[in-house]
Amino acid sequence: MIPNNKDKFNVLEGNLTKTILILGWPIALSSVIQTFYNLVDAYWLGKLGRAQLSAPFISFQLIFFIVSFAIGFATAGTSLVAQYTGAEDSLKARKVTGQILVFLTGFVFLLSFVGYLFATPLLNLLKTPSDAFLYTRGYLKTMLLGLVFSVPFFVYQGVLNGYGDTKSPLKVQFITVVLNLILDPIMIFGWFGFPAMGVIGAAIATIISRGLASAIGIYELFSGKRGIKLILSCLLPDIEIIKKIIKIGLPVSFGMAGSSLGFIIIQGVINTLGSAVVAAAGIGFRMVHLFMLPALGISAAITTIVGQSLGADKLQRAKDSVMKGLFIILGFLIPTMILTAFAGRYIMIFFIPHDPLVQNIGRQMFYIVSPSVIFFAIFRIYAGVFQGSGHTMPVMVSSLLRIWLVRLPLLWLFIIKMSMGHFGVWWSMLFSNIFTVIFIFILYLKGSWQKPVIKGKISRKEIEVEELIEDANG
């Protein structure tokens, strides 16, 4: 039998606002903590100079292209585990976990290996500034070597979110970010007898910290402490579940990977504008993203609620959760983004105190980019609905259109034709996010998301018999 998890929240009963907040705040805070990996790197590397600071920012889109597959298939885990939990089929929930863990680890390892081999030509293709090239290549290659150690935590976090336990991944994240805070300056500057490794030291600190998160996640999944207990038989191929994982996860992965390719092109455009724009954009995007993380938490909560509600045949609860989520996130973001728009210069001064050019570019950026975050947050709420239902194709289409149909053509128009410089980057973000909200809202109204992707419930007795057989074989 599956052990009880005291951190699991009853998603299917009670006040929806309370449910969204209880599920969403750990996910949002976990995302904040995840962002601190990059912000801590930015803070310490900024002490070395803008070229070193640019290394993680330029590398980010290449790394995210690979990570997008991990996130996509982890989303499949969230959706399926949520629906099987709502249908009270715990055996299928843990089988989904095992299948994703094995498949995703091998897949990310393969992509990372290819990326490592082609790191230099990829950075040349991105027109990486010459003063930042060697730093960026060293950081990128080091991160690619250790990326596979992050995969188990993505799986752990995804399945527990679907199960209704969003607190346990947060606890693991908190431990590892503290470790990263300690390791970063030690490895960058060579404190306590360690060699000074600069940007490579920042990458190694991140790999060690995320590796620890994955080790804890694997231990808790196999021990059953969090309500989903993996056994060895769960790792053996199950064609039916693999098909579902691919059907749900692949569109999300392709959407994110396709968007990432677009962002790689955008990063290449930004790189041509000089290292000052690269540094300002890198800091600015991450700070704006930090303020938007509550929306990601609410979106993830909506994913869980929609998934479990559809699995339990409670469609109206799923619909009601969407409106509640929108009101919550808009109430937070509108005043926050107004404040961020007018505090942009001081944010830049904190990270790069002695570079007035970067500070001025950042100040101008925040005026335009901050409002775009509100529209992207609305998009994430509706994306959470489709992901929870398992109908992820609309999310893929919306994500790809946002970048390839709107943002990139606008970049060409604003920068090449209208010579707007870095202003063209900021305005293209705003207009593309507005378009995406309108598009996905139309798809939401069509209602295709309202049908669950799993089969109807089977009896509790059948599930218990299957679990006993599975445990005996495992």
C-alpha cells in the first residue's frame, strides 16, 4: 500500500481560493528559489566584470533548449499523476513516475552530449561578443556536462505537484539553494584554499546543488515517504503509459524547445547590440521573471486542480479554479509591475554599480517590459488549464506563434527596418505577449480541454490487487 503523505493537500474539496493559494505558494517560492541560482551567479560574477556576467545569460537559452524537454515531460507527469490521483489509481501514478524518470534521464544525457560537442559553433552562430566568448564557452560546457544530474528533481517535483504535495519539492529546493549560496563565492573567487575558477566555478556550484536536489528526490520516491513509492518494476517499459507521456509531454517540449530556438535567435540579436545590452537584458529579464513567479505558482496550482478535478469528474470545480486564479494573480501583478517599472534603475545599480551605460539601458527596458509580464501571466493561467487536462497541443501552438509569428518578425521590423536598437527588443516582447493571450483565450472558450485523457475509474479493489501483484514483482 502507498504510505500517507502529511504534506498532500485535498485538492477536490473546500474553498477554491484557499486551495489555489495553498498549492501555489510553495511552487511560486520554489520558482523564486530556482531563479536565485541565476541571480546569485549574476551578483558574484558581476564583481568580475560584464564579460563574465554575460556568460550565464548567453548560455541560458542553449541550456534551456535541453531543459525544456525535461520540463515538458515533467508536465506530462503532473497531468497524469493528477488525473490518476483524482481517479484514485495510485498504481498508475507511480508507474508514470518510473517511466518518465528512465526515459527523461537518457534523453537529456543524449542532448547534453550533442550540445557539448557543438558548443563552439553554436556560440559562433549566436555572434557571442568576443570579450565574453571564452567565459561563455567554459560555463556552457561545464553546465552541459552536469545537466543530467538535474533531471530526477524535475521528475520528483512534477509528479508530487500532480499528487497534491507542493511543499516537499520546496523544502528540497531551499536546502540546495543555501548550498549554492555558500559554494558560489568559494568556487568563483577561490576562498578557503579552493582554486579561483571564475565562471566555471559558478557552473560547478550549480551542478553540485542541483545534483543534491535530485539525490534527495530519488531517495524520497523510492522510500515512499511522499505517497508515491517507486519500485524497480515501475522502471520497466509500459507501452500504454509511455504513449500517454509522449502524447502529453511532446507538445509541451516542442513548444518550449521551439520557443527556446526562437529565444536563441533573439539572444543572437541582443548580442549584436553589445555586451552592455546583453548585461542589462540578462539582469532585467531575470528580475522581471522573479516578480512573475507567483503567476507560475498559480498556473501550476491550476494544472493540479484541473487534472484532479477532471479525473474525479468534477468539471465545474475545474472551471471555477480558472477565474479564481486570474483574480488572484492580477491583484498581485498589476501593482508589482507598476513599482518595478519605476525602480528599474536602482535594480541595475544593485547588480552593476559602476556601469552607467548598463544602468540607463536597464531603466529604459523596465518601462516597457514590466507591463508585458501581466499579459504573459494571464497566458500561463490558461496554459495551466490545458496542461492539467492533458490536452497540451494548444499550449505548443500558442508558444510557437508567440515567438515565430509575432516576436521575431517584429524584431526584424523594429531593429533592422526602423533602427530602434534595444527598444525594438522590449516592444516586440509586449506586443507578442498581448497576441498570445488573445489566441489561447479563444482556444480555451472552445472547450476541448474539458475531457480527461485517462480512462474512467476502476474499482478500489482492482487497484489494491494490482498493487499487491506489482509490489511482489518489484
